[in-house]
Amino acid sequence: MGDNMDLWQKTKQRRKEDKMIKNELRSIMIKHGDNNQTLAAALGISPQAMSSKLNEKRKFTLKEIRGMIQRYGETDPDDAHRIFKIFFA
């Protein structure tokens, strides 16, 4: 029974972390005037792919992460650092 509780707690923690990551990325997007469609276009992906990635159904590629770092880092280096931490911390 203890193993099932540990698994449940780990799953719950992972969902909480995923939501925090999604919220952090969305806050950066909003700050820079982006939405799913505008960021998707800037990254060269479809809005549907962007939605899947934000909802953790698909993973962002290194090229897409680099694109976000460049896009947001041009106007605010702190946001580039925040993007890096989202994916690599």
C-alpha cells in the first residue's frame, strides 16, 4: 500500500510542477504580447502543435526552446534565463 501512495504523491507533484511550468511560460508569453498563435508562428509550428506542447502532450524541441530564448531575451535577458530554467533546471 505504501508504494501506491508514493506513486500517487509523485504523480500529484509532477502534475503540480507541469502546471507551474505552463503558467510560467504563459506569463512570459503574455508579458511579450504573445499568444499560442503568435508564438507558434514565430517558432514555425502550428497553433495545434503549440497547444499540445503547452499541455505537455508533446515536448518542445531544442530548436523551439532556443527560439523562445532568443525571442524573449532580445527585450528582457531575465526572461531568457526564465525560459532556460523552465526546461533545463
